[in-house]
Amino acid sequence: MTAFLHHLAYDFKTGIRDRSKLLMFYLFPLVFFFLVGGLMSSVNPNFGQTMIPAMVLFAFMCSALLNLPSLLVNAREAGVFRSYRINGVPAASVLAIPVISAAAHMAVAAVVISLAGARFYGAAAPANVALFALAALLSYAAYAGIGVLIGVASGNNTVTILISQLIYIPSIILGGLMVPSAMLPGGLARLSLLLPATHCMKVLVGLGMPGAAPTPWLSMGVLAVSAALSFGLAALLFEWDSRASAPSPKAWFALLAVLPYAVAALIGR
Amino acid sequence: MSEAVVEVRDFRKRYGDAVAVDGIGFEVRSGEIFALLGPNGSGKTSTLESLEGIRKPDGGSLRIGGMDPSRQPRRLRNFIGVQLQTSALPASMTVDEAMLFFCAYHGKTPREDLIERLGLDEKRRVQYGKLSVGQQRRLALAIAIAHEPRVLFLDEPTAGLDVQSRADLHVLMAELRAKGTTIILATHDMAEADKLADRAAILLQGKIAAIGSPRQLTAAGDRRTRISVSSERGLLLESGADFPDALAQGPSEDYAVYLSENPGKSVAAILAWLEEAGDPLVDLRVERPSLEERFLEITTAPSAQGDDK
């Protein structure tokens, strides 16, 4: 346990010390928040109703989709995992610690966004902070699971970036961050159910924000199953050694992580 | 004789169709420095990494302190220390953090003395990514020995080190051996193996081509001693004179070179010849066959080349 805590403390510190982490945990999401917050509030007065959940989710995506997978791939390919292995660092720690320490940084970013959104842009604040925090945790877990799985399954950083962007860009456009999912035309609305962001927004708004929205049970279930499935697959597919010279056919099993979203797209509304 | 702490029996390892190690066997006794020598691709690293529990053998048995590395990797971790040929630490991890981090996973208190002993005292707060290659290797070594392992694996430990660091490392290895640590060393540096190893195995195409102490290995090859002579007037270079039991090898720079099975007799005859010719001696070198020469003899023999495809 002591070793785990030392590892966690070290990893948390690197969130400030490491430039790429600092950029993705704080600089990029917060600068985006301040710029887009100001712009969207003047263009679309209703944006204030979902600004805080949308910008919190944006920060989660930066951390979990843009930073976490590359972090894992780079460490594995550089031989860091080999050093861990020969010194008895468990695989569970290798996968869990970056997720937990990033979650702590994301909690800080979420608090900054929530306070600043309400203070500077008059955005609606979470009506139920505990439920909003629970929804945020569920959303982060789903995205972190996908991020870890991408990092474990990808053979190199180029593939990692491609896969991450394949989820990230549609999430921004169709996931309900800028335009509410309800305003999307029928086909796109159903397509958007394939994206974690759509379910995260439903859960964040439905559970934590003011208004009498029905409890988003389906999206909560999808995110919970997605998180469990992604972390489980990542644990199964995890390899200590470089995959650059020996791609693993097993990596295709990572596509199973799409299942909960596919089911939601079939049965959801 | 001390107990065997590492036992390798009919060990085999393959990658797809390529055979990396083909049924080798050896033992390493407690407190011994054992060198694994061989050209690239001879199976050294596969053997080391299988012993370390990083790779699974395809056949045979491996035991370290009675433990099977592939079945008992967790128990093995505190018993062995490893400096890998290719590995790294996180670029943003400082020297102090690395020591604390890995000692914590071994359940040990950090070894500040090792940081100082390995010349990293002034780099304690420097991040791994900003250390020189030599400093990174020294940090890896400090971490490998910080939990006082019974068996230490070193894969090319002096690669990237400057002359002073190499000498320091050799002293450290001798100290570890004196404390009873068993060291298994893979190296391309024959002088290092010759100097440090109690025994060595030369691997070739996945098999052991020779095994024994460096003295035994060299004695099993070409046993002739090399005699190199330089004189003021260089008469030996031109004379083509013959000496008892000495075979002229032709000049090498300013030296006349001979191979002799009876160096005492040959040297006496050469010196007498120079005296008689009035050509004062400038330099005389008498060199026994080195481990490097024996290594080259084995690895370049026609039988060693025969299986190449």
C-alpha cells in the first residue's frame, strides 16, 4: 500500500511538472473554456444552461482521450513498463495510477470551471453538487476506461492519436457539448448515441443540473458498463513489452468496448 | 564448493520459427560472477530475460534460488536485481524519486548511500530525461542493487559509461561479489569478462560453444604466446631470422611479431640475436592469448559460420 501511495503521489506531481500533462489537464481545457464560454454565451444565450457540464466533459476528454493513451504507449515503447515489471510494480498499478491521479487533477479543473462559469458567464450551476459529482465520476470513468484501452491496444503513438481523434472530434460536434443532442436531426441523434459524450452529457445534465429531466438510466447504465468493459479489456490486453515490433492480433478485441454504445444506439432515443 | 543458485537445464527459446536458444544448460554458484558472452543474436538476452521472468521458456527448466521465474515472478522480485539492456524510467522522475519509488515496491528504505556511491549525489533533483546516458545507466544500477538482491543480472552494464565510471562499476561489482551477491553478466566487452568473471559461457547461435573460467577458455584455444619486439635499427623487421619455437607473423607497425609455444626460450634467443647484431632493444611485449582472441577464434571458426542462412 505504501508503494502504491508513493507511486500515486509521484504521478500526481507529474501532472504539474510534465508539460504535456499540464497542457492537457489544465491549460488547454481552461483556455478553451474561457474562450468558448465567452463566445458561445453571446451567440447562444441557452448555452449557459449546459456550459458547466459541457466544459467539464471537455476537460475530461482532453485528459482521458488526448493524454492518457499516448502516456501509456510512450511509456511502454520507451521501456518504462519493463523497468516497472522487473521491480515488482503490479500491472494494476501501471493502469490504475495514471487514471486516479488524472481524476484528482480533473476534480480541480471541474471545480475551477464550475466556479468560473457561474461567476464570469452566469452559467447555471449544478443544482445537486453530490449528484453532479457522481455523474462526473461516471463520465470520467467511461472516458478513462476508453483512454486506457486505446493506450493498451495501440501499437504506436500514431495509431493512438488516430483512434483518439476518431472519438474526440465527433464527440465535440455531436456529443451535445456545443449543440444539445435533442436539436440534432433524427439520424444524427441516433448516431450520436454511439458516442460516450452524448451519454455523459445526458447524465451530467440529467442528474446534476437544474430542471426536471427524467433520470437518464440508460446512459448511466451505458457509461457504467462501458467503464467496466474498457478497464476489463485493458487488463486482459495489457502487455509490458514494446508492441512496435510485434503487433498483437488480440488488440482487435478492444473493439468490444463499442458494444454498450451500439446497444444504446439500437434501443435508445 | 558453494551451492548452485542459478540452474539452467536444456533451456529453449524461440520466436516464431527462429530458434534463439537451443537447449543450453549451466549452473551459477552463489557468490560467483558468471559472464554470458556471444555475438548479437546468440541468445544472451533471451537467456537473461527468461531467467529474470520477463520471457517464458519454450522448453527445459530454469531455477533461481529454487524458484521458477515464469511461475513465481513475484517471489523472485526481491531475490533478484536487474539492469536491463533496454529500459527506461519516466522522463520526469528525479533521481531521488526513482530511488524512493522502486525501494517502496521492494519494501525497503531508500539507499541514499548508493546514489552517492554511484556519483549521482549532485543529480538528486535532476529528472531522468535530463541525465546523460551514463548517469541513466548508473541510476538503473543503483535501483537494481538497492534492495540487496541475492542474484544480480547485468546486461551490458558498462555500455555508455566513461572510463572512470567503468572502473568504478568494476570495483562495485567486486565488492558485491565479496558480499556474496551472485552476478550474471552479459557483455560484449571481453576485457571486462576476463577481468571480472569467475566463469564465462560463450553462446553461439543459441548453443554454448565453450564454458569455463576465462583462463580455461583461453587455454583451450590457440595456446601460443605473442611476442612483439621493437629495436632501434629495426633489423629484425628485415632479417627474416628464425628463432626456436617461434613463428614469425610479419611486422606490425615498428614491431616484429612472433607466435611461440615456448616463450621463454624464444625471448632469450631474440634478445641474444639483437645483442649480437648491435641493435638495442626499444620495447618487448609478451602477451598470452586473450579471452577476446579466443572468442573471435570460436565465433569466426568455419563451423560457427556454417549454419548461417
